[in-house]
Amino acid sequence: MIVDVLAIGNTPCGDLPGDADAAVRQLYSQHAKALYSYVRRFRPDQASADDIVQETFIRAWRHLPQLCSDDQLVRPWLFRVARKLLTDADRAARSRPDTVPFKAGDDAEDDSGLDQVLDRDLVSGALQHLSPAHRTVLVEIFYRGGTIATVARQLGVPSGRARSRLHYALQALRQYLQEHDPIGC
């Protein structure tokens, strides 16, 4: 049995059902496999290839009325959209810094949580070393998520004074940690 691939792949949009969802389902059933193969050549990981194909069909669904009104061939349009999405993804990846993948073996020797306990103890000691005014501003802003304006209002001081207290609290905290944790600094 000989199948005319051009006749199947290059059908105009006018042959699609009137319902947009049914039309996209039909487009997906006709073109998804070929489009996915095309995208996988440029995106070897399955997740990003799936994202590109999915976004291509979302754009086809959004532009379905224009596709059908022009009576243009759908398959070349889908591949053109996928190519543009691949180009955009490549540009975005190049603009981001390289990331180092996490290796499960990196943290395997330290699963007791000792480092966390020691860090918690060190920070707790550093906080106790601060004056009550500095400690209050630091805790309210960094641990409770407050802003300088809200913390100043709570304490009944001008926001400039709260900002100054935060600055000196961070400076004292940094100095304490450098003096008492030579390994971490």
C-alpha cells in the first residue's frame, strides 16, 4: 500500500472540523509524531521537547481562525513555529549562566544534619551577641518577613533609625561570624 505523505502532511486547514478543540485534536493526531521527532533532533531531553511541541499546538489553537481563513498548509506552519520556539529556547539558555547539576553523592557522607545544628547554634549565639534593638530589627525583617517601614512602625521609631539599626546589626553579625567561624568564612 502506497501512502501519499505529501497529501497527508500538507492538508489545508479547511479540511479540519469546525470545533476548535476537535480541530486541534485532529492536528495533533496528524502532526505530533513528526513534529516531536523534528524537535528531538535539537532538544535531546524529553521534557523540553515536550514543552516545545505543546507550545506549538497551543499557538496553533490560538491562531486556528487565521490558519483556516488563509487556507494555508498547516504542517509547514507548525514546523516554522516549532523552529522559532527552538531558537527562542536556545537564546534563553545562552543568556542564563551555566548551572552545575546536583549529584546525590555530594551530600551522602553528611546525612546526620550536624552541619545544620552547628550553623543554627552559631547563628543563635551571634544573635544573642547583638543588642536587643539590633536583634529585634534583624529578626523582624529577615525571619518574619517585615519591611523596614512596618518594623519601624511596630517599634515606634522613624524608618531611618530602623534602617540604621539593621545596617549595624548586619555589620555586628558579620563580624561575630567571622571571628567565631573560621571555617565558614
